[in-house]
Amino acid sequence: MPHTLLAFHAHPDDEALLTSGTMARAAAEGHRVIVVVATDGELGLAASEFTGEGALAATRMHELRASAAALGVSRVEHLGYADSGLGPEVAPDPPGATRFVRADVEEAARRLAAILREEQVDVLLHYEPNGGYGHPDHRQVHRVGQRAAELAGTPKVLEATVPRDTICRAIDLAARVYRFPPEFDRSSFDGAFSARSEITHRIGVRRHITAKRASMRAHASQATADGGADRTLAAFLRIPRPLYDLVFGREWFVDRSLPPGSPIRRDVFDGLA
């Protein structure tokens, strides 16, 4: 029976890294797939040719739609908040908008819950409490997503994540063929995402790896930087295909409603009628 899957992310390009394979697989299997981003990604890092006067926000939303098309996504929505950035201080709110990290959780959750109800969403994908590597907007996605699911009565909520040991091993493998930029902090991943014991879903997406790679490639602005500097997304896209398939051929989720030690699920729709 076809179901509806909604992936809730903080910024355009987040969907490509954490859930694009699962989204592509669900769409290919006949399910309806929706992606909602909280912000337009205006404060993302990119070469100066993409920035200025709201240009990056427009570019990144265009890239998100291209990514969605590659994955078979049926609907793309922006929740209406402004990017909070990753710096130690949050910039002032832009005219007519609120930085997502300052958003009232209840209000933001009502916006998302309205889409969950309208679409009769069966499975919501969002983030674990730490938001992966701790980005403030990612942590806010967890809070808003959790509350929205409660308001809408969404049957299944899964937290997109990566086992810490797996992501560290993947980075170390990639480092054999690529030199990461100086600002890349390998040690920051030692406490990021989730412990392997927390994982409840391990989704194989190698059959949809071409779509996943196309999703990453769609976010061209996020692979650029001034002065010839390199970006992590660009590095991922240069990984040779066999190694890329190994590194990105699985995606992981945590279902907090399952008791510890439950058997690993291999389909995000397991357990639905």
C-alpha cells in the first residue's frame, strides 16, 4: 500500500546528505515523498558569486527543487524561517522573517503539522536531538519536528542520523584519496550523531545511489568557496564511484518508540498498515 513520507530539514542540501537515498527509494517504490526545509539557507557558505541581496537564498531553493526532481519528490515547501547560521552569535532577524533558532517552537510546529495533516503523512523524517554535528538550526528541527508529529498524530517519526563509528570510518576512508580543507575538524565527529546501539533502521539505498549523487550534485553553490578553497560536498562528489557507493549506500534512523535492542528494521514503512 502506498504511503506518504515527509523529510523535514533545516537547509537546502541537508536532504541530500542524510535522507536522499531513502527518499529516492520510497519514491521509486510508489510512495509519495515530500521535503520541507525550515530555512532558505541564505547564510550558507558559498563563493561570492552566489551571494548578495538574497541571491544565495534564491539559488539554494532552486537547487533544492533540482535535488527533489532527481529524487522523485512530489512536493517541496519552505517553512518560512530565516537561516540562523553556524556562528557563535545569531545575526539580527531580517525584515519580515525570524531566524529559525529564535522561532517559537509551538508556532513552527503548527506550520509543519498543517502540512502533515494535509498530506496525511505516515512517516516523518527529522533529526536526533543533537542535530547531527550540533548546528543550532538542526537541533531546532528536532524540537519542531517532534512537536509537529504530536500535534498531527503522525504514526511514525524517525530521526535521521549516522552511527558515529561509521561516519568516522567513512571520513578516514575518504581522506585516503582527498585532502580535506583546513577548517574541516575531524575530531568534531567523534561525539556527533548517534551511538550504534541507538540505531533502529538501516536502509539500503545502493540501488538509488545515482539519484543520491545527483541530489548532492544539484547543490552546486555548496561545493564552492572563494580563493580556490575546497568544500566538503565537493570532496564527497570527487570520491571514486565504487568507494562512494560504499560510503553512501546506507542511511540510518532512530525510532524512539521502539524498545532498546529491537531488531534492525530495513524499511522506513515497516510496521505501518
